[in-house]
Amino acid sequence: EECPEEGRLPDAGPRLPAEHLREVFYRMGLDDKEIVALSGAHTLGRSRPDRSGWGKPETKYTKDGPGEPGGQSWTAEWLKFDNSYFKDIKEQRDQELLVLPTDAALFDDPSFKVYAEKYAEDQEAFFKDYAEAHA
């Protein structure tokens, strides 16, 4: 009963986004640094409202694909793995890009913010910490 329905992703808009992230990831033995690093995987891919309940049906970045067109990406170059996810959330200048409540929590929560700020400024630190957390 705590799991999303079959084919759906976990809730990205809970009442307390930072606490929700901790509830999900702490039970897997991960800490705040690892939560933020792994959240950086949103630099890749798109969200589709019919599958997750979040995002726009398409944006200027996703209307032509590749693959099946549509969805809303977190970054403009959503097939490139870099630290743009953190930069884009921090600057919040492009309404075409998706920022879920759980994404925004990375800069709202004081403990998460330390790492989110670091990764926005230092791509190599993000790569290193992401690789360790992913492994």
C-alpha cells in the first residue's frame, strides 16, 4: 500500500519533499549526499504526464524526440550527462524545464543544499559522488 500503482513512479510532490526523499533513500542505507548526487540523474531523460502525473506533454526541447517525441525534461540537453540539472534548478530561469517539488527540495533543505550548490559549481565533484552513490 506504500508503493505506487503498477507502471507509475513514486510520488514527486509529497507534502514534505525533503522528508519524503529521506524516507525513501534512508531505508536503502543512503545518506543526504548520496540522495542529492543520485537526484542528478535527472540531467537525463524526460517526464511524461501520462506515466508519472508530472510534466508537460511536450516542450521546445522534446517536441522532436529523439525517439518518441514529447514529455518534459529537467535539462535542455536531456541526453547529455553533466551537472546542468543542478545549475538549472538553482537558476530557475527556463519554464520549459521541469522542477518537481523533490527537485526543488535539493536547494530548499539546508543539508541537501550544501551538496546541490557544490554540484552546480563543480561538475567533477558531481561525477565522482554520483559514481560512488550509484555503485
